[in-house]
Amino acid sequence: MQKRALLDRWFPHPFVSFLIFATWLMLSHSLDIADIFTAFLLGILIARLVSPFIARTPRIHWLPAIKLFFVVLWDIVISNFRVAKMVLGPMDQLHPKWYRVPLETEHEQVNTLLAMIITTTPGTVSAGIDQERGDILVHALSTDHAELDIQDIKQRYEMPLLEIFDVKITEGATQ
């Protein structure tokens, strides 16, 4: 137990330490021992300095998280082409629409990440999470089938997020 406490003290946020370490090496364009040592020191020091400002992250399932990362990355690339085609085409072909995506849970991280994914995917923007109503207000640049878009968001993003955070669907949630 004491070994774990020592590791937690030196590496309060291992992922943050790793990101700092990797970022320093990429910025220095070098794998010299001095740069590796500097990256390691910065990874420890900066992570410890910002530790009070970072909430402890919940345990997540990494395999679905990695899969979701690639799904979102793919969707961003494809959406960029679709949006470019829409914007460069005739404007009368655009059908902007507001719609609400019902949430399956009140889990803060799941809902926040879902809104963030919607916002980062070109062609859609989340306007806000309404926890009382249990939905996310979304604006689509162009859609003829809002219900299909809602189901797509729920299947491609929300369901994997629920799996990543091991969240059970709350009773009374909409399907």
C-alpha cells in the first residue's frame, strides 16, 4: 500500500505526466538523454503543480475509449468533406435545423463528452446540455432527417461513452 501511495504522490496524474513527457520530446525534436531527462522531470513537476486543479478522473474502459477515438476522428474527417461540399454548393440545398438529443444518463462526464463530440464534428454544434430536461440542444447545418441524426449520435457516441464509463442507464431515461 505504501508503494502505491508513493507512486500517487510522484505521479498524481500519470496520463498528464505522459502527455507532458511526450509533448516536450516532440517540441525538442530530440531523443538525447538530456531531453529525455528534462521531459521526465517536467512530467513529474508540472503534473504535481497542477494536481490541485485536476479532479481525479474516474476509472474508464480503455478499449472502447480507443475505438470511440477512432470513430470520432473518422467522423470529423468525413464531416469536413460533407460540410465543404454543402457550403460550396447551392445555399438553397441547406436545411439547418435545431433538435434535441435525449440523454440516457445524468452522468456528468458522459454528457459533457457527448456535447463536446457533437461540437467537434463539423456540421453540428451543441448549444447546451439541459440536465433538467435531460437532453442536449443541437444545431445541424443541414438535415432532412433529424430523428436519424439523433439515433446516429446516440449509437455512435453516447452508447460507447456509457460503456467507457461503465454507466447504467437511469430509470425513466428516453430511448
